[in-house]
Amino acid sequence: MSTPFTKIYPKFLDKVEKDETFLNYYNLTEEESMNIAIERSKSFLEESVTDLVLKCTPDIDFTDYDEVLEEFASDLVKNEINLLASIMFEKYVSRDVAMLKTLNVNFTPTDLQVFSPSSDRKTFMEMYKQVQDANILMINAYISKDRITGKKKGINFSQYGDY
């Protein structure tokens, strides 16, 4: 069996639903806006797959997917769908990290007396770090359990015989 990308997108879009710039585009219909959001989501999904397989060795091959049919070759379980959506959200947030570095250039000294972008950057970076840490915990929990049963993996000593 296989899992279409469209099973993962709603989980990710729920995480970014408050970002109107991701879901709504000027002078476009709701359908056109959603098509762009889905296309952007696909990019985040592909990045997330790469990130996941670099951080662990999953029991299935997440890189085995059809870009044309937009589906994974494997039948993903709910935990895998949620994990990918969470990593997608991290990738989404990481886009704003690069923009933070350019913020100071846009403010005059008078602006900086009234508004402190430093505080906002610090808060944002703390939130981003929390997202990253939560994803690491999710990956560790995922990789330590059987993907179907959810039981903790252990060392099978029976293969070594009597020692």
C-alpha cells in the first residue's frame, strides 16, 4: 500500500492556520491560494523527509516516494504522519530565522528606542528552539518503538544463543 502526501498536508496546515500569508494570497481565489499552499507544503515535506533520514534510521524508507503521484511507497502510520507534519512546521519556522538577521537594517535609531526587535528575536528564537527540541524528542521516541505495535524496541539476545 501507499500513503498520499495529501494525508500529511492537513496536519501541517493546521499548524500554520494562523499565518494568513501562507494560506491567502492577494488577488487569488481561495482555490488558487490553497493550490499554492499545497505546493509550498510539498516542498516542506520533501525537506522534512531528508531531515528525518539524516537524524535517524527509520524502519521504512521515507525517501521511497513518487514525486509525480505524490505518494510514499509505504503505508505510513499516524505517528509517522504527525512526525513529518511536525518536522514540516520546523522547516516552515526556520524560514523566518534568516529574515531575523536583516531586521536591524530596516530600523532607524529612533525606531529602536520605541520598539525593541531584539526582544522579539529572542522570543522567536526561543520558540524555534522549543520546536526543534520537541522534534528531536519525537524522533527519538519514534525510532525507539516498533512503528506498527508501538512497543519499545529491545535487543534480541536469542540470536546470540547461550553465552
